[in-house]
Amino acid sequence: MDIKVLGPGCKKCKELESEVKKTLSEIGVEADVEKVEEMNKIMQYSILMTPGLVINGKVKVSGRVPSRKDIAKWIQEEM
């Protein structure tokens, strides 16, 4: 499973990365979590606001930090 957190390093971007890692630990799933900070790479995903969460190439959310419940649901959908 490939997970990307899109964002230039703002507070919410760091919070989303932390929440994703905590969720993975809680549900016992191993995945590569990549922090994408370069704007040209972020723009490839066509999101209008950061932070963004991409799981297996699919944008799941942008512009907010979702709940761990939502993050867990999206991870399980992509397994």
C-alpha cells in the first residue's frame, strides 16, 4: 500500500501525516507513508488545497485533516 501526504510542511500537513501513522499503527497495517512537499508533484494530483491524502494513487481528501475513523476506512477500502 502506498500512502502520500501532500503539503508544503504546514501545521495541518504535519498533523495529517501524524494521524495517518497513528491510524496505521492502531489498525495493524503496514504501509509506506511518503510526505510530498514539492508543489509541482502536489499539483499532479489536482487538489486545490493542502493537506491532501492519496492512497494507492487515489485522492481521498484535500483541504482538511480527516478523522482517524475516515482514514482507517479509506485504508481498508484500498486493501
